[in-house]
Amino acid sequence: MALEKQTVVVVLLGLAFMLLFTAFQTQSNMQEVVIDSIQKDDPSFTGSGYISLAVVYAVSGPLNWLAPSALAVMGPKLTMFVGATTYTLFVASFLWPQTWLLYVMSVLLGIGAALIWVGQGNYLSLMSDDTSMRRNSGIFWALFQCSLVFGNIFVYFQFRGQDVIDKHTRTVVFSVLTAVSALGLLVFLVLPRPGVSSGRADDIVSPKQALLNSVSLFKTKEMLLLSITFFYAGQELSFYSGVYSSCLSFTLRFPDPKKLVGLSGIFIGLGEILGGAIFGIFGSKTIKFGRDPIVLLGFIVHIVSFYLVFLNIPSAAPLGDTYDPSHFSDEYISGTMVKYTAQPQNPTKSCKAKGADLRVSFKNTFETAAVLRKMSLTRAKAFLNNVLKHKECVPFRRFTGGIGRCAQAKQWKMTQGRWPTKSCHYLLDLLKNLESNAQFKGLDVDNLYVRHICVQRACQMRRRTYRAHGRINPYMSSPCHVEIIAEEKPERVEKPGVKKRLRLIKQKRKRNSSSWKPKKYKTHKTTYSAKKRKAAAAIAAAAQKGDSSVAVAGKPKKKATQKAAPAKKAAPRIKDGKIQKKKPAAKSAPKKKSEKAPKKDAGKQ
């Protein structure tokens, strides 16, 4: 009967850890993803999930030496409760994200982690004996690993379909996780003290003696050898609990990558539950082969898993969002690097992107890509988005059969145009991949332009369309290959005064050439009748000759009448000091009227 009570206590212990770590392991699994979303909403938040986990383990490691001393003072139950309280406070701190609070709670969590695990090991050993230790350990770890499954199922449905985890979703997730963690605290309070109603009591030692016992135990040969495996286990735990899920969410070539955070945690939990069930509950049968083959098998499985993760995840995935290809892409599977139809002039200032066997129309993609050539990267993305919104069209210059006319094609001096939605989506994805490659190489994204873009036909594939009356018509699809090369625009630096001197030299050469002639005066046509045109031509001809006495509008120009200048008086004659008067001129005799000639008589001869 006592054995059954001890089993119940072990189940309660596993349940308490399951509730507590449902909150914590789910939170640590998505911590970097959530912090990245917080930084996009609030740029003043500069915390890092990786640094936070590093602080947790950096504090927890040295304090594990002092945890046995605290255990000797408080006992295993109180030690576990104090450690569990720090876990609850750490999860609740994400309801009010602050940079300083993140790191302060990380330090407290490191202290609590050392306390709770030392207390758990002591409590479990006191509630077991030599015959039930293996079974109780399997029960505890099976319940403990369920925490990854339940918490990540909740996260999977909350994060599904979201590119950025918004504030409302974060509040809901962390409120639920805080409540689950608080429920685990209550279960810790229900646990009985060892030796009171069940289990056996621990030997009471002083805190100093507990510390000395820990140091002496570490100096043994077995612990020194096990410390190597402990170091490896810490590296492995930090990778799959904090780094791997973040890499999946940052790899944007995966469809809906944020939901993979919860999905990866679910499968990790299922694997740990399966391993705990096989090697814990059925330990009496697996022990026949010894412990060494089991440990070696686990190490081999780990190495194979890490190598597959390395092949599947891009190198830049732990740092942030990326479209970079992985080692499982076509270029590595085929054994050769991807070949491009053109090479950049300066490889250090350029970046590439390529898509092979894209299931999109070759003709539509060809015409869309032709417009992007020589465009800046920013303008190319804006153009494709405008085409999706029908604000601009793609002009069709080569494949014009059956293409309708639209007014937006006038922008490109064409008449035929379309809005190929699927081609725009594929090219936008390639441009985002190109931009990610440029950022990884440290290029200036705002200064990039599409230097080369090429669309080629791929192997046709068979498709079918379903018609009326149960008929099926086969046809061939036309996929394509697309490759893009972008380069930074070179900076042109001109010598001072060179441009002005070249302009003067060109003008001088033009004037000295024999073909240079001065501009002729041309009258502006403001008349329409033949009479007025003739008069205007006469004015133009007179203007060239310098004659101003030309009729205006067909009317003779009046000559200006000039008044005769007054005659000058002759100077007076002086003789013997006297002025002599001028004698009047003699009057001439009047002329006689000429006699009229006799009229000839018409009748006389």
C-alpha cells in the first residue's frame, strides 16, 4: 500500500513539472520569435532571446554548486516551490515587455533553475527505492515531456497564418501560459514532505557540509567523465529548446513559417515521450543490453538529426528573416553550382537569385521580367505591387497574340497590356530573396538595380482540364526558369570644371565646322487668308533687306511729310561803317498769255 502512495506522489510530482514546464518550455521555444515581433512593434525594446537564455544558463551553472546548501536549509519541497516561483514570474514578465525586466528575470530564473532541479532529484530519490527507482524515473519523465506537446499545440493554432505575432496574440498566449504555470505552483504545495506520510527522510547535514560533499563528488573519476556528457547535453538542450524553432520561423521560404514553431515543439515532445516510455517503463528489458549501447544509440541519432538540420536550414536563419536557399536546394542536390547566363562585372557588389521549374506561365513571366530590366530594386517591387493592384500594367511586346488593349500601356508607348498576377507573385518572391542575399553580403539595398534578368522555358508538363459530360482534355503546361542579378550603382565622381570645359569645347567645334549656319528668322504663322499670308511674307522679306517702307497687311504705308527748314538770313553788308540795305530785285514783266491756236476746220482740207 505504501508503494502505491509513493507512486501517486511521483505522478503528482510529474504533473507539477508538466504544468510548470508547459508554460516555460513553450515560452523558451518561441522566445526569439516573440521578441523579434515585439521589436517590430516597439523599436525601443532591444532585448534578445538568445542573450536571455545565455544569462539563464550562465547563472544556473555556478549556482548548482550552492543549491545543495539551500536544499539542506529549506528541504526539497520548499526548494522546488521557490524555484517554480521564478519560472512563473519569468513567463509573466512578457505581458509587460521591457528590456531591463527581461534580463533581471533571466537572472532570477537562473537561480530558480538551480534550485528546482536539485530539489527534484532529491525528492524523487526519497520517494523511491532500489526496485522502483527506474520505474518512477520513467513515469516522471514521461509526464514531464508532455509539456512540450500540450503547450506547442496551443501555440500552433495561435500563430498559424501570422507573419508577425501581434500584441493581442502575445497577450492571449502569455496570459494562458502564466495561468498554467500558477496552477503548477499549487500542485507543488500539495506534495507531501518526504518521510512524513510517504517516502523516506533525508539525512540532515549542514549547508557547509553539503557544499563540501558536492565538491568531493565532482572530484571522482566517474563525475569527471560524466561532465563531458553533461556539457554536450547542455549544448543540445539549448539548441532544440531555443534556437531550432527560431530558425524555422525565420526561414521565409517555408509556407507559413510561424506555425512551425509550435509544430516542431510538438514532435520534439512526442519523441521524448516515446524515448522515455521505451527506456523507462520497459527498462527491465532494455537493461539486458546494458546502458552503453543505449547511450551510443542516442548519440548517433542526435548527430544524424543535427546534420539533417544543417542541410535543411539556411546559415542566416538564426539571425533573422531570410529567403536564403538551404543545402537541400537544387544546386547542392545536383552536385554542381547553379549556372547563370551572365556574370556580374563586380561579384563583390552584386547578388543573385534564381528559380528553377517555376509553375507559372513562361510568356507572362517573360513580358513581366522584361519591364524590370534596369529598374532599381525598390522601383521593381513597387511596380509589381502596382500591377497586382491594377494601377499599372505589363506591356506585351513579343508575345502579343490575343492580348487585349488597355490605356495603361500608353505609359510604355504600347497598346497591349495585361496584369499577370501569378507571375508578379513569383517575381516578388525572387526579389525578396535577392534583397535578403544583398543584406547578407552587406550591400546597400537602396542602391541596387536589376542589371540582368532572364526567363527561359522549362520542360513542359502534362496537365488536364475537366470538361462537361465527364470528358477530360489533356494539355501541356509551360513552366519557366528565372534568374536575376542585381548590382550596386557605381558612384560617378567628376573633376571640378571638366563638364563646363567640355561643353565649351563642343560649342567651339560646332561653330568652326563648315556645316554650322546661324539660325534664320522665321515668322510665326498667325494669318490664314491668302492675302494676309502674302503681306506677312512681304514684311519678312523687307525685314531681311532693311527696308521699312513696306505695306502692312496689304495697305500702302503713308510717307511722313517733312517741313522745310527755314532759310538762313544773309549777313548784312557794311561799307564805310554803314549798313547798306539790299536793293529790291527788279520786277519781271508779266508773261503774256499764249494765243490759242486756231482750231482746224474739220471740213476744210
